[in-house]
Amino acid sequence: MSLQGKHVFGSIGETRVTFVEKGVTKDRCDFLKRLLEHNRFEVITEEEAKKTEEDPQLYTVAVTDMVFNPTIWVYQRKLKTLDGHRVTPGYWEQRTEDTSPKYWNNGDS
């Protein structure tokens, strides 16, 4: 799921949460949970209901911090990777391990 500007919140069980991402795979769920817990957020995950038995299991990832907005935290570079670098949009979306901010491509690679 790409970063969006929306701040989506609701409940998981009895707990009010800010939804980080919905409909993600187990690998993505684990990545986000590990990253967010490293940044001291309380993370709640929930299995989504399958429509058919053959459908893959998908998950919802949320945090209990009601003011957390992933887009703001990533672009303001407030989150840190497990090895202490700043999280970039590419890192957040698991497209790259590179944590250098490159928001544009000027032809140099």
C-alpha cells in the first residue's frame, strides 16, 4: 500500500486505533510491526476474514497512537530503521533498502 495523506482510525476489538495498512500479506504485516515497535509504537494486528478458503490470509496493521499518520512520519523522517537510519518512502514501501532521500531523479544514477 502506498503512503496516503488520509488519517484513518477506528477500532480493533475494544481498542481505538489508527490504521496503518489494511489487506497486507503476512510478510508486510511482520515488516510493519517490527518497524513500528522499534519506533516505540504499540502495534495491533488482526487477521481479515477470508471470502473463500483459497484466498490468501491478509492482515490489518494498526497502532494505538491516535495521532500517528504514516505519511507525515515517513516524509518528516521521524521513523528510524532497525539499524538507526531514517525511513524513506522507498524503504517504507519495501522497494529498496537504501535510506538516502531521493525524492526526484535528475538523471544521475
